[in-house]
Amino acid sequence: MKKVNCFQCKHFHTTWNPKFPRACKAYGFKTKEMPSQLVLKTTGTECMQFEPKQPQRNKKQSQQTSRFDFRL
């Protein structure tokens, strides 16, 4: 079995709560440890909700002109 990396999952997010800094949107819980480790510990199976994040598209650095007129 391949170990699930929550940092590469689209359901993983961090919280502002220092006691529970990591969370899983798919399962709807917050935890101190990695969510995939908690799922493995409680269910005995690997996380079934893992979905890789979509690669961020490079925003094209277009040559748009600014709407501000900086001429003096």
C-alpha cells in the first residue's frame, strides 16, 4: 500500500486552531496529526477519499496595460 500524502490532497486544509491544525474536508474533521494517519488508525484502511490537487495553471503574464494613468 502506498502511503497517502495529505499535503497533495484537495480535501486537506490547515486551520487556525493550534490544538487541531490540520483538517479533512471530505471526512469533516480536524486533528493534530495528519488526517490520513487518523483514518488509518481508526478504520484500519488507507484513506479512500484521497484526490490529488489539480495542478495550478500558470497565470499568463499578459501584457495588459494598467487602468491607472501614471503620466505626469
